[in-house]
Amino acid sequence: QASEEASLRALESLMTEFFHNCTTNERKREIEELLNNFAQQIGAWRFCLYFLSSTRNDYVMMYSLTVFENLINKMWLGVPSQDKMEIRSCLPKLLLAHHKTLPYFIRNKLCKVIVDIGRQDWPMFYHDFFTNILQLIQSPVTTPLGLIMLKTTSEELACPREDLSVARKEELRKLLLDQVQTVLGLLTGILESIWDKHSVTAATPPPSPTSGESGDLLSSLLQSPSAAKLLNQPIPILDTESEYICSLALECLAHLFSWIPLSTSITPSLLTTIFHFARFGCDTRVRKMSSVNGSSQNSVLGQERGRLGVLAMSCINELMSKNCVPIEFEEYLLRMFQQTFYLLQKITKENNAHTVKSRLEELDESYIEKFTDFLRLFVSVHLRRIESYSQFPVVEFLALLFKYTFHQPTHEGYFSCLDIWTLFLDYLTSKIKSRLADKEAVLNRYEDALVLLLTEVLNRIQFRYNQAQLEELDDETLDDDQQTEWQRYLRQSLEVVAKVMELLPTHAFSTLFPVLQDNLEVYLGLQQFVVTSGTGHRLNITAENDCRRLHCSLRDLSSLLQAVGRLAEYFIGDVFAARFNDALTVVERLVKVTLYGSQIKLYNIETAVPSVLKPDLIDVHAQSLAALQAYAHWLAQFYSEVHRQNPEQFISLVSTALEAITPLISSKVQEKLLLSACHLLVSLATTVRPVFLISIPAVQKVFNRITDTSAQRLPDKAQVLVCRALSNVLLLPWPNLPESEQQWAVRSTNHASLVSALTREYRQLKSNAVVPQRKVQLEDTKVIIHQTLGVLEDIVESISGESTKSRQICYQSLQESVQVSLALFPAFIHQSDVTDEMLSFFLTLFQGLRVQMGVPFTEQIIQTFLNMFTREQLAESILHEGSTGCRVVEKFLKILQVVVQEPGQVFKPFLPSVISLCMEQVYPIIAERSSPDVKAELFELLFRILHHNWRYFFKSNVLASVQRGVAEEQMENEAQFSAIMQ
């Protein structure tokens, strides 16, 4: 006894010292070691049992329980059975004696330790484990304790960690399933009795019949006035103890529902009871009372009651998330939906005192979240099942969902609801695709709802209708998907618009186009306010109110242009002819707007509020170009339909668009606008490819600008895009024309002179293929290499999938530059940033033009690389130059991957040197390092060597050796094969 007492005192002081803020880490480690050593001793648990019953020190109790936990989960097999019996009887006694006074976290830990014993020993050696729990639940004094034990058992036994054998897991689950009916019965009883006990005494007068609580929709939903009446009872007011017991019971149910299958043991009375508690979440009266009485206790009560609503909804959502619904459970499910929609109706009910939004704002945020989860599960998992029930009013449900969506108090809540609509629209689209015959009937049923949804979503993205909310959205910080909150808001809204467009094209178009038209008129009308001032053009709109209105209109125009661009895909393909006029109207407007913006140079105009209006004007201009670019596929289809008969209308659209683009291709134009113009140019050259592009003065102007060395160079991105467009104009075959009319000879000459002009400075570097000594010169040389290779690589990449003729012309034009690159390579081998760019270029060449390069030159390139990448050079790149060096080696290995999988005998002579490079030079360097750099590419290369070249190792035919019955065929290059396979 005395030694136990002394040990306890020592342990208490050690624990106090350990957690004292003056204790050093060194000392903490010592104490930890002492404690661990003590825990490892056989029989330490007896001390711990004494500690638990005799101390008031939380740290000591926690430590003692950890010792037990360790013993039960890791050493139980070796504990003598006498000791096990003693532990099994002492710990529950301890729990019963002290559960009211222990801190909750100690009590929960003790419950878990007892459940851990059950996990090992029930039912064989601990047969009364579960009956004890049921007895605790049934005795009023210990109900909370029993519920905590039950929830812990559900967590630890039904979903155990990986340390149990599969057989034991299955045994436990089966044992628990046998108890489910009893347990659910008990929990139903607890919840019902508490509800009934308190609802009798609830002294609130019943709602007056005039308040219209039980509307017609409700009776139709619930099929029976009695059920509606039940749900209209006033909510009882619970005392704290009952509240606590109910929350524990609902937590147990939520966890049980997560693993028990849907079956009839989940009775209608249990479901109804859960719904009664779900009403706690949508009862705003509780909060009112607390604010009227002003006492803090009441408001805490209000929050607790809200929490009961959240817990009840968690139970409902657990059931909802199960897709496998037995036939006998379907009716229960229908009843659940009806009851939840009653709640939804209650939440979204408008009356004089309340708007829907203010009502939703009063509810607990987590309750709204749970409710939205429920609606999402309903639409994604069960809608197809329920829609066929004649008595379920889907359209009325959508009306409620509509109210719920557009009165959400937070942006996140609104996003989640838009997701639900997207799921619903996907469901409709796939339903129509699978039942084309009923298409009209389905659409007629939902048409009104969809048009309403479309109109409201469009209103929500416009400052004109929703300024206060839109101004709260952040348009500066990027999230993980590289978009701002505003961009995400717009994108998600436009996805909904696009899905409605897919289902109801004419409606959607006639809703959207007039709105776009209104804002366009404001924009096109700005011309009359442009005045010429000393320094240039100025927009003569100065009144603060007018500036604000203009700002909102421009922001809306920008969003609506994005919407129109998003819908481009619904005008092409099979529906091209049917929707031709609508699309033509859009494209004509867009061409007109882009030309207008470029002609009156709105991007350079002075305004009264430059920090706001200038970005707005630039954005509208950029968005109009981007929207027009979205119609490139439509233009291409238009071209193929009319090129034989009267193409005047098409020619005029394309020429006007080019007139809008050319003035913007200048280093003086803001990058956002410049890039939009470049992308549109690329689309016209690549997707539309009209035969007359090259002869349009606007395009010739761009040619001259790009090939003129005195003109200021465009920023890198824009330069690459413009060069890609010009190269594609000359290289890509014209659609709708036979080979004989492609004019390849002229185009080939033009392409050669274009590339020659673009690479002039680069090709001059060859004369002195040495690295410049002076730092300034070196930097200049690097810039030339970087700029030229960026452009050339992009030109090759953009035609790599095209016809042989295009690739031939491309390689002829590039040939000299490729040779220059190879000559410069050895000189720059120690400048890893340059080698990186050169190898990128060569990799693109190998992937796109290896046939055109021909065998001798390809051999020369590979030989040069193999000679340059010596063991020392590889080590320098991988070990000393960080990520760039590793990238260089990875690109080199990628080039070799392309080479070794080339069919035919041409590159076979390289195999020995490639394999020796891999195994004797690269592998030893990277094998020592833990980082994954280079490894993946090396293994990929080895795999391809084996996969495409097995004849290099096994000469004769596999079949032949089988037929000859030779036991072991002679293997070639065996040493290399074994090295790789290791």
C-alpha cells in the first residue's frame, strides 16, 4: 500500500513537472523515458488501477489509461487469464463509481479502454460486455453513460482499425448486426419518451388555423392530414439533461446508420421521431425568446437546440447516402422525403414578418449546410427513383429548391445549391438522351422551372440586379484552381446557363441575347462622349453617379460576353442549319463590337476614374475578342458550307475581325488585350483556315511587323502566338480544296523567308560557336537563344499532328536553325538554362519531325549528345545544378525514349551505347539519391528498350524455340539484360 502511495506521489510530481512551462525539452525526454519504462513492466497495470481510483490529477489518469490501452491492444495475448478477468471486472466498476465526477475526456477514454477489451474478448471471454451496455442505457441514472459506451462500440467494433484479422472483423460485425434491432428500439424509446414528456407540458397555444401552416402542398406531400398535424405540434422546451441525452442518442444513430444496411429495423416511428428533432434546427422562435429575455442561459439553450436539429439531419443524411434501397424500404424513403420537404417548406415560408433570406440567416449555419447536403443527396441518389411516384410533386419540390437557392445567406451556400441544380440538369439531360421519344413530355414538365432558373442565375451575375452581393466577391486573390472568388462565381453560374441552353436552346437564347443587347448599346454609345483633348482622347463622363452606372454596365457586359462565348458549342454540328440565324446574329454583333473597340481605341482613352473605368474598358474589349474566338468552330463550319456558292458574307466577317485584331498587335497595348487578340488570330489561322487569309492587307501588315527587325519586339507569349498564327497560315492545308490547288510551292517559299527573318540573329551566333566571355554579351546571347527557340519549338509543336507535306515544308525552313543549334550545343553544355531550352527544342523535333530530319542527321544529333553527356557532365548536372540540371538530363532521356521505340533497324546500332549510358553512367549517380528526380524517366527508358527491342536480347523466334523443344535458348547481350533486370 505504502509503495503504491509513494509511486502515486512521485508520478504526480513528475507529471506536473513535465507539463510545467519551465521544463526543458531535455528533461521532458528523460521523464518520457521513465514513464515508458514503467509502462513496459509486467504488472504495471495494478499500480495504474490504484492511481485511477486514488488521484485527482488529470495527467496521471490519462497516463494510467494509456498504459491500459497499450496492454490491451498490444500485449493482451500474453496477459495471464486471471489478470484479464480482474481487469475486465475492475475497470467497469471504476467507471460506474466515478463517471459523474470524472472530467469528460477521462471518462470517454475509460469507455474506450473497456470497449477495446470487448473488441478482443467479446463474446467468448467477456460475454456480458454488450448486455452491460444495454442495461446502462435502460437505467435512467446511467443512460448518458450507456449511450457513450454504445457510440464508442459502434466506432471501434463496426469500423475497426486494420489491426484485427478479417475473420474477427466479420465476426464482430455479425454480432453487432444481431443487436441492431434491440438497440434501435431502445434509442427510439428514449427519444420518443423525452419528446412526449415535454410536449404535454409545452404551454404554447396551437398555431391559429388562419396562419396557413398546413398549406395545400403539405397535404399533398404527406398524403394524410394526420401526419401533417403531427408535424405541426409546437416544439417542446427541453431541460439541459434531456437535451444532452437526446444529442447523445442522435449521435449514436448517426454512427449506426453509417454502417447498418437499410432494412425494416429502421421503423417508421424511429424516422418520424428523428424528423421531430430535425425541426429544432428550423425553429427560429427559440432564438427570439433568448433575445427577448436577454439571459445568456437562454441563448445557450437556443444554440443547443439548434444542435439537435443538426444532429438529426446528420442521421437523415446517413440514410440518404445509401444507394442500395431494398424494395420494402422504398416506402419509408418516400415518407422521409415528404417529411424533409415539409421542413424545406417551413424554412422557405414567407410571411409579413419575415423574408425567406432573413429566416435563413437566423438558422444555424451548420443546419443549413446539412440541409443542403440532404438536397444534394436527394437529387444525385434518389431523384430517378422518386420521380416515377405519381404522388411525389417534383415540380413543387423544384419551386421550393428555387426559393432555398436564391435566398442563401452566404456565397458558399449559394455555390452548393448551384451544384445541386447542375446535378439536376445533368440528370434531365441524360434522361432525355436515353428516352428520346419522351423528350417533349419531359421538357414540357420542367420548362417553366428551367426558364426561371436561367433568368435568376443571369440576374445574379449582373451588377444591375445584384450589386451589393457581387461587390463582396474578391477578384484579386487566386485559389488552388488559379481563379478568384469572382471568377469562380461567374464560371459556376455560366455552367448552369450552358446546361439550360443544351436543354432549351431557343428559350435560353431569347433570354440571354436581349440582355446582352442592352449593355452593348451603352458600350457602343460611348463614342458620342469621346472628345479630343491636348494629350489624346478623353471620355467625357464625369459625374460620379454616371461613372458608377457605366462601371456596372461594363462589368455586366463583360460577364454576358463570357456567357455568349460559353454557348458557342450549341450552334455547331447537327444543329448548325437550324440555329444558323441566331449564331450569325451573335457573330455579327461580336465582330462589330471588336472593330469598334479597336477603332476608337477605348483601351487608350483617358477617363474620370482611370483606376476603375480603364480596366473595365480593356476587359470588355478582351472579352469580346475571346467570345468571338469561341465561335471559331462555327466559322469553320460556315466556311465549309458556303465556300462554293456565295462566300461574301463569310469573307466580310473574317476580314472585319482581322481589322479589329491588327491594331492591337503592338507592344504598346496592355498584355491582357494583346493576348486576346493573338489567340483570336491563332484560331482564325488554325481552326478556320480560309484560303484568302494570306492576301488580306491586315495579315500582311502583321507579317511585316513581325519580320521587321527595327520594330519593338512583342512580349514573349504574344510573339510566340503571332508567329504560330503566321506559320500556320502558310503550313496548314486549306480545307475544302484538292491537293493540286494548295499552292505549296509559293507557301513554302514564304514560310522559308518568314523563318529566316525570325532566326536571323540566332543563325549569326554560329560563326563564333563559343560562349562569350563578357557577362553582358553572355546575357544578350542567352536572350536571343531563349526567344528564338521558344518560337521555333512552338511552330513545330503546332504542326506535329498535321499532314506530311506541312511537316516537310516546316523542316526545310528550320533546317539551318537546327544545325546551328547542334553546333552551339557543346559550347553551352555548362550553362544548364541554355541546354534545357535546346533539349526542349530537340525533344519537340524528335517527337514531331523525326521522319523529315532523316537518318544521317538524327544519328549525328544523338552521337553529339552521347559524346557530350559524359559521366562528369551528368554528375555536374544532376548533383550540382539543382532542378534545372535534373530537367536537362530528364529531357535527354526523353529524346532517347523516342529513339529506342522507333521501328525498323535504323537506330538499333545506338542500343549498346544507350544502355551503357543508362546503366553505367546515369544509374550509379541517381541510385545514391533519395529524391525522385530523373528516376522516373530512366526507368521509362529502360522499359521501352525492353519493350520495343526484345529481339536485341533474344534473337530467334519464340515459336521456333518452342517447336524445336530446346530447353534454354542462347541469349544475346546477357550482361546488359541482367543489369537492367536487377
